[in-house]
Amino acid sequence: MERYSLGIEKLDKNINGIRGGSNIMIIGPPMSGKETIVNNIVYKGLKMGDAAVIVTTREPGENVVDWFNYNNLEIPLDHLGIVDCVTKTLGVPTSDTATIRRASSPVDLTGIGVKISQFLEEFWMKKNIRKTWLCINSLSTILMYSNIQTVFRFLHVFTGRVKASGAIGIYVVEDGMHDTQAVATLKQLFDGVIEIRQENDIYLIRTTGLNQKPSPWYEYTIEGAELVLKDGE
């Protein structure tokens, strides 16, 4: 089975490689830079020749591509698939492209699932790319529109697909937005967690479940598009 890395040096040193087929929750408070962290992970994977499927529930797919361009991060668009759950809800008349496909809304789990599957099949069967990242940003938005049982069933299918194909799944959750039982239910589907916590004006990050013991907590800052970690606790 392929091994992956997050492209975040201090965390990768503690993890010593992530087994292909792993599903990871990233959970932290609002405004903690989770989106930048996910985009950094995707960027490092794309630069290594991996493919990535990003499900965006908060902004149009074009904005995701623009983020990489704005930050001068050159990416191979033929290795990237974006499932846009926003544009059609705005009533904007736009068509699908090779990189961006539109679901009708974040509640359209069937449509989202079909488009994820299309991209995964294209990367695997047509482009012969054997390492793929599936990133859903964010599960919290989907949970606003659907109940926990429906979301669990949806995720059960795709965490299973990730396991079967040796890909990596990353799923963003807003800490404090959901009751603890809902988060605990979702965690059953994941192999590990990237945890973020805030102490006053300081943000800290660690991984749990991806090695025999949790990594240290690392203080970090977001500088432009870069995630900068300091020494761990």
C-alpha cells in the first residue's frame, strides 16, 4: 500500500508516513486557518504527482483555483478535480469544466457523490494516477443541511472508497458547531485526526491516531499561504 505525507515537516516526522486508505478528520475552531492547511496539503501532494478531489461547500470552485494562482502556487490542473456545491445555489449560469463540476447544493449528496466518483475513476482508470487525495471542505456545511444519519451513510460510502483505492481522505469540521455526540459518531469513520486548538491568540496543531501516540502540540502561524510550525510542547 502506498504511503503518503502531509507535506508538514514536523508532523510528518512524528507520523512517519500515512498508510494509503486512511481517512482523517481535521477539526478546529473558526478562523484557525484550516482551509489554508488543507490547501497546503493538497498542493504538496499535487507537486509530488498525486491527484486531488476537493469538495467545496463554501465558495465557488473558481475561487479554489484562484487561491493557488494568487499565492503563486503552480498546480497541474489535469490532476485536480473540484466539486462545486455553491455556484448553482447562487443562480449563476455556469457550466462544468474539465476541472470543476457543479452539484446543485451542499444538500445534494447524491450529486456530490456522483461527481466525486467521476473524478476518482478518471484519475485512476484514464490517467493512471495511483495516489489521490479526497478533501471535503467542509463537513460542517453539509451537516447544516442534512441530519447526522444521512451524512454518516454518505461518508461511509466514500471512506470505504478511499480505503479500497489506497487514497487519503481529509474532512474538515468546525469545532464547537456540532454537539459532541455528532462529532463522536463521525469519528468512528476516521483513522486519525488533525486537531487544532486555540489558547488566547495562539493556535496549536497535532495529530492523533496516525501513529502509536499523538504528536506533540505545535504552535503555528499562517504566513500568506504558508503554514509555519514552531517547536512542539
